[in-house]
Amino acid sequence: MASTETGERRTDLKSQLLERLHDPLQLRILLIGVVLLAGYVGIYEPLSAQIAETKSNIGRERKRAELAAGLEQLQMRCDSFAKRIPQQADSKEWVWIQYMRKGIRRFPLKLTRLDCLTPVQVGPYRATVLMIGLEGSFFDLDQFLRWLESNPRLLRVDDISIALADGGTESVGNKDNMIMQLTVLGLGN
């Protein structure tokens, strides 16, 4: 008897379902549900892995584009400084020493020291290190530093110290004299 009851229940459910489908509103709701379910299972589910992969590719390409834009900006900045680096293959220390002596002669300064230290590697460039000692008035030393700052060659003052002259025999007449010791790096190829 149990099998007949389950059979009757099935036929009852089928008949009730068919009766409900004759109602146009309920038929529309069922069809919309079936279409949405078929769309999700048939279209979105297979494409979701491709969508995730495409999103990660887009993110990677955006980072690459940002990096390329950053590199272009750095290249433009490097190009603006390239003309300040001497292109001569013979960038020996004596060239820098002669260049600095020529620049110091423009000012009424007394050169007390001009030593060349061991060159330093700065990225792809070689920097010549010069220790310079100068004596003169504050304004003359200031003008010399301004010359270094606006120099057509790429120079960097690495270390500087300024003190009053001790009043030796040469600077007795001028009490405003100062002594400046500085380390200058000159960039070359």
C-alpha cells in the first residue's frame, strides 16, 4: 500500500504543478527563474575563471604601465642632467683639478689646499673627489659656493666647514677672513 500512496502523491504533485502552470503569472515567474538559473550555470559559471584571469592581467598591465611612465619621467630627468656630465673618455683627476683651479681664479680667494682623493663609483658614473681649502671673505666664499651650485658641470659639495681665520701673519690686516674646507664630488664617465 505504501507504493500506491507514493504513486498517488506523485501524480497529485504533477497535477497541482500543471494546474499552477496554467496561471500566466506563476508560469512567468517559473520561466524567469529557469532562465536565470540556466544563465548562471550555462554562462557565468564557465566564464568566471576567465573573468578572474582577465582582472589579474589588467592589474598586472596597469602596474607595468605605471612603471613605464615612471621610467619615462626618470629618463627625462636623467637627460636634463646628461649635458652637465663631461662626455670625454679621459676624465682623469687632473682634468678636474685644472677645472677647479680655473674656477677658483675667478674669485679673490687664496687656495690653501687642493687634493684629489680616490675616485668613487656612483652608479654608472665615476666621481672624482677633491678636498679644497680656501681663505677669503665671507662674501667671496659665498660667491664661490654659488658658482659651484650653478656650475655647468655636475658637482656636489659633500662636506663643508667654515671657520674664522686664526689671524696668522698673512691675515692680520683683514680680520674678516674665513677659512673654508670642503669636499667636492665631480661626476664624469
